[in-house]
Amino acid sequence: MKTVFISALVATLLGTASTAGAEQVLWERTELLRDFFPQSERVTYKQVELDDALRARLEARLGYGVRSKRHTIFIGLTGKTVDGYAVFGEELGQHLPITFAVKLSPTGVIDRQEVVVYREAYGHEITDRRFRRQFVGKTPASALSPGADIAVVTGATISCRSMARGVRRLAILVDEVMLDGRHRVDGPVSSVVPAGASPTPGSGGDAAR
């Protein structure tokens, strides 16, 4: 019953991924959060509504307009110590949205990037570890330029560019919202996922745009 409740809560927060078409579901969202924070005592979340000032700062750093208004940032905690942050998002591929997630260290360094749901008929190479590990060690200050910082895989050019754009957007979001206060969790947070469970493939995703 507890597992069902947690899954339902996360699905409510993040939205339910479409099951139409030939989508490839790689992770269930609750299990991915557990895998992101295996040593944390708990995983909490902070819902963010973009006001005009925050939107302006994001757009100035990104160089393009941000359409989304609401985001959910997950926070791994042990006691009062922040173990890291995670955000789910979507970025348009050639025809359909790609659902993905980014996990960052307490100082904003990208620790991991995962594709959660891939819906295109082509370009699935971006789900490979060889591609995803290129983001590890990058920061919100990294340009993540396709072809320079991030290699573009033949046959998956658009998907590669989409992931570079999306990962940078979420890293900058976390930097603006969470890292300006010496890595403190400011404001109310709510418990979501108890840590310590083993990951299993499943379904999930969150529209961040």
C-alpha cells in the first residue's frame, strides 16, 4: 500500500507520461529518485512557480524564452545536509517530447543524466551510457554546445541537441532556485520518497516546458 501511495503522489506531482505510440519507457520515476539518492535518509521536493524576475534570469542565461511556469525540484537529504538535487523535464525531439531527468551534486555539478521515456522511432542512441556520461562533471556554467561539449551521434542529431539544451536548462534552473543560498533548502519542502530501494525499470516523466 505504501509503494502504491508513493507512486501515485509522484505521478500527481510530475504528470503521467503518454502511453501512445512506440515509446520506450526506461525508468519509473519513483524508482529513479531512489536510485539517484541511495544513501539519503529521505527525498523531499520543492515546487517552483516562475515569477517574472526568475523567468528573466533564466532566459538571460539560456538565451531563449522559457514557456513553463511550474517545476518540481527534488532534494536528497541526510539530516539537514543536502545530498543533491534532481529534476525531471521534457524537451522536444524531432516530433515528440523526450522525458529525461538530471541529478546534480549539492554544488550544482551534474552527477548523472537519464532518459526516462523515449518516444521517437529514431535517435534512441541518446539512451546509451556512452552518450549520457558526457554530461557528468558539467556545471550550470557549461555551454553544453552540441558538437563541441556534447558529441552529436549520427542518426540522432536532433535528439542529441535536444538533450544538450534540456540538461543545461534544468541545471541552470537548479542553480537559480537552490544554490544561491549556500546550498540551504529554503522554504517548505514535503517528503516524497524514502531512500534505500533498489531500482527497477518502469514508467514516468514530467513536462518541464
